[in-house]
Amino acid sequence: MTKDAGIAAALDALNARLQARARLRVWSLVVTVFGDAVAPRGGRVALVVLQEIVGRLGVEPGAVRTAMSRLAADGWVERERQGRNSFFSLGRHGRHAFDLATRRIYAGGAPAWDGRWTVAFVPPGAAHADAAELDALGFVKAAQGVFLRPETAGAPDASVALSGLFVVRGASAEHPETLHALWPSRETAAAYGAFAAAFSPLHAALDAGARPLPLEAIAARTLLVHEWRRIVLRDPGLPERLLPRDWPGGEARDLARGIYRALAEPSETWLDAAGLPPLTDTESFVRRWEG
């Protein structure tokens, strides 16, 4: 397979956008690689493989080593050595975080909703709720100490996060579409629009028949998922009935889905050649982004 100038130019432009940020969080980029490419293949990878993938995105090997040390210290990964080689596997904290994130990142679209709600209150004098955990579970902070979630198909179990809170469950209130006033929907909409604008040249090149080299494919796939998850994990994933009008999330998801599917085969070819174990669940991987 020969190098395609259109793909290379699109990837370089996306990479320049990444590097233009005031502070690139290498550990976060590595987390993307783990969640998207390593976890489906058993969750264990050599350091040199990580370095080669993010190296195509302009990250120095030393920065990757530093990032892995931080992730190991925080319990995201576990380190082992075989001779002169270092390998990393997902830790318990990492597996839990990926399980929650995967549902949101690769969802096929807005979830179905039957009008039911869960509302949780932090009782006076009680410890503060874990807002980050509730956010990851799809709750919106309505006020200080008040969180609510429209109950949707496939919503993750929130019983542990709600432990110790006063919880009310019931049917829809009047004017439920005003929920979007409780979260930064304009900022999220703008992020979806910027994502679509940035990745449209790559989509156009792939749609025109361009085929990336395997390393370019896994690098582009990593960048796609990294940018996508930065938006979608801040989006509560509301049902369509509760979203603002002309919500751009659906179009952005369609774009991401199309790019990902075009990159899947050459990027998986690179992972095979890099010595990663085969996919543990091929069917689940193939069904990513389906509704």
C-alpha cells in the first residue's frame, strides 16, 4: 500500500490542531489508545507499540514513558517487565472507567426514552456526591446537591453512585425539553461543530477512495476517538426528545462513524503486525457505532 497524499495532509492538519493546544495531555492520548485499540485485544500492550502509535502524532518516546508511569501510579494500568521490554495491562480502575466510557463513545445515536426520571438529592449533612461519577453515568447537575437523569435503554447501573443519596423515581414532568438549559448545551454544540469541520477533510479523502498506510490508519483512528471522546464524555447523552433543536451531535456522530469504519481494516492490520493478541470479541468490535 502506497502513501496517499490526501490522507497524510488531513492527518497532519489534525495533528497540528492537537499540538496547538496549550498543554497536550499525553496520558489522556494513551488512555484513548488503550480504550479503543488495546482493551478489545485483551488489554495488554508493549510500551514500544504505544510509542510508535502516538509517535506518529508527534509525541516523543520519553513523554510516553512519563505518561505510563503516571497511569500506573494512579491505578489505571499495571506494569511488568520481560527482559528489556515493558508491558502494560489495564488495572481495575482502568477497566471500570473504560466500561462506562465505551457505552458513550460508540453509541449508535441518541438513546430511547420512556419518560421516566431518576432524581437524586444530597441530604443535609451528608458527604458530597461523586459528581464526576454521576456525570459519567449520564446524570445532569440541576442545582447544588441535585442530580437528575432521564432513564434510557441500556443506561448503566447507578446504584453504587447513588448510595447514601435521597433518590426519587417517577414519570416525566411538564416541559421536559427545558432540561438542556441545565447543562452547557451551546458549548457542547459548538464542540460538535468544530469536530465536524476538523475531520471533514479526512472523511472526504477516505470517501474519495484514498487508503491510508496502516500506521497512518491507527494514528488517525486514535486521534478521531480521542477528539470524539473529549466531547461525548461531557455530553450527558440525552434522548432526542430532550435535545435542543438542530442539535449537531447526530451529524458529527455519523461523520465519526464513517471515518472509523474506513480506518478499521488498515488500523487492525497494523495492530496485528505489531504483535497484539487478536480481538477477544470480534462481533462487538464490528458493531461499534451501531444503533
